Amino acid sequence: MSSAYIVDDDAAIRDALLWLLRSRAVPARAWDSAEAFLADYRPDMAGCLLLDVRMEGMSGLELLERLRAQGSRLPIIILTGHGDVPMAVAALKGGAHDFIEKPFDDNDLVDRVLAAIALDARAREADAGMLTVAARLQQLSKREREVMERILTAKPNKAIADELGIAVRTVEVHRASLFRKMGVRSAVELAQLVAGRLNENTTLPG
């Protein structure tokens, strides 16, 4: 389940954010330090991170850097005091999603959190879709892959047969098989499914 993750060493801010988010039905958890959050962090944590820029020990910018170095794409909203705007700008350049100045407007903050959670959900859905397509491509035989690559360039069955030195009927059989494995009904659907995902490095069985 998507949640808002709060990292702030100010107990009053943590409590206020937890109450605010839960009052708008947004699941939320909180940590009092970057180190504590890192100890609990998992790549499958979905939602967004509300991160104070100035904290004892590891700063918000250092946590941002650690997460991005680990490949995390979790949207991060930086919470900053008025004098820390330059730091917030640096955070944006370092991969933060947004920043909000304290004191913040309650409704504005929740709206931004919800937008970040929605962004994360779309990104994870797209990633899952790409993994699904990759798994389908792995099911294709070498010959089915050769037929598919020519279908994607709009070549008719006879031209494909001539290029590969096989019978037209054999092309038709491979075409039907690869359509079934890829879960499509037409060349147009096939092209839409694999657009931007087909590359020479895809390993095929056989």
C-alpha cells in the first residue's frame, strides 16, 4: 500500500504531519532521523517521502543522495525553513520531487503529497508493464523473434518468408504463435506493446 513517509527530528512537526495526513485518509509513518529511516527502508516502499532538510546527524540532502545512489525513485518532498530555500533548490537538482516551506499550508501540503503518491504509482505500474513485456519476449524462439522483427517493419508474410528462406505457411505459424505469446491480436498491437522495449540485447531461449 502507498504511504507517506515522514523523516523529521522535530517531534511536534512529525505529530502534526501524521495527524494531518491521516485526517485525509493518507496512510503515514514517521521516523526521527535519516539513519532510522534508512535502517527500515525497502525498495518496495511505495508512496512519497516527506524529508526535513536540516536534522541532527545525517541531513535530508545526505539521505536524498543515499537513496538515489541506491536507485530509489521514491518521490521526495523536502520540508524547509525560510532560510533553507537554496538548500531546497540544491535538493531539486539532486533528484527531489518538490519542496515546501515551513510553516506550510495544510491543504496544499496534502495535495502535493497525493500528487507525488499518484506519480509513484504510475511509475511503478509502468515498470511492472515493462517487466511483463520482457518476460513475454523471453518466451519467443529465435525464429519467432526474427519473424517479429520483420513484422514490426511492416513486411508482408511473403517478403518475410523470402528473407528467412522458409515457406509462407511457416511464417504464418510463427506469426500466430508469437501473437499468442505476446498477448496481441494484430501487428499494430504488437508494435504498441514493444515500442521502446525491444533491443538487440534481449536474450532468447534456444
